[in-house]
Amino acid sequence: MVIMSDRRKREFNVAEAKAKFSSLVRKAIAGEDVIIMKDNKPLVRLVPLEKSKRPRKPGSAKGRVRIAPGFEETPPDFKDYR
């Protein structure tokens, strides 16, 4: 089943999507709704990722991440694998 909207193809079966993946990615980035079907049932929608609303700030996790004591030590049951 293929639905045509504004003369644009919107739904693609899995095999066709595999063959045309690059062009489907371009369509999704351009804002077109791209739906991948299996057995005539919608399976997934291909959409672009949203850009971050704020720029990354290097060092923003400073003081929030710690390494557990003994992290670099080999567990006793792995000593034979060194």
C-alpha cells in the first residue's frame, strides 16, 4: 500500500527503504514525512534529530563524574587473563 500526498510518496516498504535509504534521509531532513512499512503496516517514521537548544559548554560536568576506587585494579577472578 502506497499513499500519495501532494504527489510525493510518503510510505515505503522495508526493501524499498533499504534500497533508497540515502534519498529517504534527505527527504526526512527536508521535512517530508517518511514512513517505513512492513506487511502494509507502519513500522517506523524517519525524522531528523532536533538540534540542541543551547550550545555545549565544555567542562559542564566537572565535579559530577568520579572514578570508583579500585577501577584500574584487575578483579581477582581475572588475574589469569593478564
